[in-house]
Amino acid sequence: MPLIAPSSYEPPTRLWNGHLQTIIPSLFRKVAVSYVRERIETPDDDFLDLDWAKAINNDQWIMNNGKSTSQHSPFSILHSPLIILSHGLEGSSKSPYLVGMVRHLTRSGFNCLAWHYRSCSGEMNRQQRFYHVGETGDLDLVIQHALSKGYETIYLMGFSAGGNVTLKYLGEQGKALNPAIKKAVVFSVPIYLMGSARRLEQWDSLVYNYRFNRTLKRKVLEKAALMPGIFPAEAVSKVRSVREFDNTFTAPMNGFRDVEDYYTRSSSLQFIPTIAIPTLLINAKNDPFLSPECFPETLARELPNVWMEFPEQGGHCGFPAKDEGIQGIYWSEKRAVRFLT
């Protein structure tokens, strides 16, 4: 222990494999939540955009035409716990998996803060750097910002790449983690990045590889037009996979020797044993993004603080409930609340 087996997850009958469980919710789930956006500055003269959502029926959310009447402007919601959510690669606070989770969490009495990695909020960031899946400094900045507002109970949650960032951060902090952070839940996490990059290059996952590669390249070429002579635009335009993109751009732009160095140092698997708070990791075995190394059952049985649950079904950031329908509450959402409470 704590390996949780067997999992209680059962997929809808019509979504019978990992691709359907991944793609159908991503394309067809329509969920709306009300966010209030806040922008904070970073120490290197950049910015992070934060989207806040209040717990339902929480009278501590004091707003006046979008501005707070409190010194904690604009988010004086301290009586409910706060959940800080980190999205996946090229995601945002509007990604269906994240919006669905925020809707259920706010209905369950939690305040939510969905923050954006640099360049992911709809506006290009100012500095040369973008983000990468081992970068934990910006997450720490967001946490410190939330603590400065007076929150005494904070939970962390991450999806896919955001789950890797979350686990790596918790492992890096270890016992020095701020005591206000009580628990964490992560889903569909590529804890071994090289294996996941190779998995995306297999024939049945090429559609996901193509999608990520296209959006990542577009961002670099957009910024290259604004900052000529800085980015390897010609080389980036020719890459054909996420791993090739990371070797050509991400690794050298962030001080790594090459893609192997980047993936090795950034994978959260090596940081999991030093996590000091109750943490739940859920990876579906039919996830088309994950390699076998992302299901470390032997390690799970040795850990005192990290629970691992590996359902046979679920896809990537999917987990639609068997009897709820695509628009309803997902198993992952109920599972998260059950663990946190």
C-alpha cells in the first residue's frame, strides 16, 4: 500500500477504448463556469494569468462591479479551501477536463484557481521563454500569491503535464512544503517523459503528436516574428514530433543539454518518493499518452504518502462516468472530491 486496486472506474458502454474516452469528452463536452481573471507579474518582467472561480453559495466572495470591497482584491474568499489547478500541455482554464472539474469542485464547496502557463492564456507572454513540463518556479509563485491572500488550506491538482509539474514541485519541496498545502490529486500524468514521448510516436497516437507539434510550432513562429534572430525558426518549422520539438527548441532554450537531459531532469517519477503530503495519482492503463513506466505499482506499494490508482479504462484526461453522459459529472471529479474530503 497505498496502491489502490482494483479501481472503481467503469466507462460508458459506447466509449469502449482509450481513444474514444480521450477524444469524445475533449471535442463534445460543453461546460461553463464563471471565472474572474487576475494578472500577476513575475520577477523576470513577465506575467501569469490566473482564473478564479468561487465556491457556490459562498457569501465571502465580496464583489462590486468586478472589484472587491476588501483589501484582498478581488478574491476575499478565505473560509472555503482553495484548489490550485494546473492544466495540461497547450491547455488552459477552458480545457474541458479542467472546466468540468472546476464546476464540480465549486459545487462541492471549494474555491478554485486555474492558472495559465506562459503563453497559454490567450495572450503571448513578454519574455523569450515559454514554459516547460519541469518548470516549478511559476507554480511556486502562484502558490505564494494565494498564501499572501490569507488562505490557510490549499490543495493542488494537475492534469497531464500539469500533473508532472505538481508532483515534481511536491517532491522538490518535500518536508519543507508550506503547511497550508494539505493534499494533492493528479490525473493522466506522464511521470516518465521519454517513455511518453515515444508512446506519442506510435502509430495509434500520432494524431495527438501532430496536434501538439502543430500548436507548439505555431507559438514559436509567432514569437520569432516579434523577436527576430533569437529563435531557431527555420529548424522549428521542420520538426515532426513533440520529442523533436523539445530537442530543437525546448531543451536549448531552457538550459538543457538536449532532449534526453530535459526529459531526465524534468520527469516527476524520481521526485515522487519524497512527497510528504497525501497525494493521489490516477493514470488509466489505456491512456494513449502513457508508457509502461507511468504505472509503477511496485513503487506505489512502498510509499507512505502517495496513493496510486491505475484503472484499466479512462483514456487521457477522460474518465466520463458510466451513467452520467458526456455533459454530466465525471468519475474523476467525484473521485477527486472523495480523496480531498
